[in-house]
Amino acid sequence: MVMKGKKGVVLGIANKKSIAYGIAKACQEQGAEMAITYLNERFEQKLAPIANELGCNGKLYPCDVSKPEEIVALRETLEKDFGKIDFIVHSIAFAPKEGLSGRFYDISKEAFDIAMDISVYSLIEIVRELKPILSENSSVLTLSYYGGVKYIPNYNLMGVAKAALEMTTKYLAEDLGKDGIRVNAISAGPIKTLAAAGIGDFSFMLKWNQAHAPLKQNVTIEQVGNSGMYMLSDLSSGVTGEIHYVDAGFNIMGMPAVEFSDEGKPKIAWDGNA
């Protein structure tokens, strides 16, 4: 088991459909011991059974990243329960509803600041606060999306936040490399998660990705989870500052591969079959 003996913390699981859950599950299956965090009491009740399933043994801690004191408390509790930890999974993003619809130039400064604080700065703050308890050769992983490098309809403010997150990943990788800490991101294809529910026409996005990705499929949280586990394990000990795509190859496409009928009309098939 490639994660045997590894200890870490996973921030951002909302339910069993979360990408962070897929990563945590893959790590647990490969022998890792971990803690998970929750946003508030409502999520604490939902996550308690998941924490038990993941073998957290009661290690379910509050952490609202908009409250610096809770990040400090998280570090103190992790140090008490684990001593040192070997990995961090940062799966936290948020933008007010106004930032995911309408005209982009109408986005308010308040919405912009909230999205950047929760979705981007939280990674810096978490790493800085938890750095004293990170072991040698530790790994940090965050989650991005293709909307951070290309325009995606209805992604709007989150696209800008993901762009900033990806550059934050690279700058942290350089800064922390001298300390033996690796920092990477996974850019997953569209998956039906709680966060995705806030994106307009998300079902169309799923169909489009499936139709035009080279593998003609959408990825699963298990597939992303396994890739995340690899990034957190010693198997990727020579990898840092990378944005690793797990999207059935969609990101390589510069133009949809469309078949044409005998009449010369394009055939679009949402199930991946012509």
C-alpha cells in the first residue's frame, strides 16, 4: 500500500459525491490515516458517518477558512493528534451566486474579494499555518478546473479564481521546494458535485465534455481520487508545481472532432457515439 504510514488532512469534503471524498477514499484504501474538516454544525452531522468510513477515528475538525482562528485551532489539534502530517488536500472554493451568472463586468468588488479569499488565499493561509507540522517530503494538493485557463460559459468569477489558484500553486511550489514540500493541483473534468450545482447549464457541460473528450466519457471521483492519491504519495516525489489534468483528455482539444453525414451535415452525439 503506497500510502501506508502517511498521515494528512483533507479540507472540503461535502458528501460522498465530492472530489475530495474520492481522493480521501483512495488514500485510505492505500493505507493513509487522515483527519477531515467541516464548515459548520450542519456539515458536521453529514460528515460524521463519512469520517467513520474513512477510519478517521473521531478526527473530524471544524475549519471555516474565512475565520483565521479556526485554521490556527486546526493546526494545534492536528499537532496534538498526529504530531507531524505528510499531506494536505485543499478542496475549497466559493463564489457568490452573482459571480456565476450575468455579465462578467457587473461582478461586484465584494463578490470578487470573497471568491479570491475563500478559493485562493485560503490555500496560502492553510499552508503557512500548517507548515510547522508538515514532515519532510510532504505533499499539498489543491483542485482546479479548465475554466481557469479557457473561457467556460457560466463559470465567470470562478474561472478567474481558478486561474489565480493555479499560479498560486506554482509560486508555492517554488517557495516551498527548498523545504521539501511539493505543491500540485488537479484539474478535473466536470463532475456532478454539490459545488457544480451552482453552475448554470451544467448538464450541457457534461454532455459537451463527453462528446468531445478523446476518451468519449466523463471522469469519475474514483478516477480523480486515484490521481490525487498518486500526487500525494511518494510515487510522485519528483513532481511539483504541476496542474495535472484528469478530464478524459478534453484539455488537449483545440477543435471538436465532428463526424459528417453523407449530406455533409455535422453529426453531434451526446452519448459519444456517432
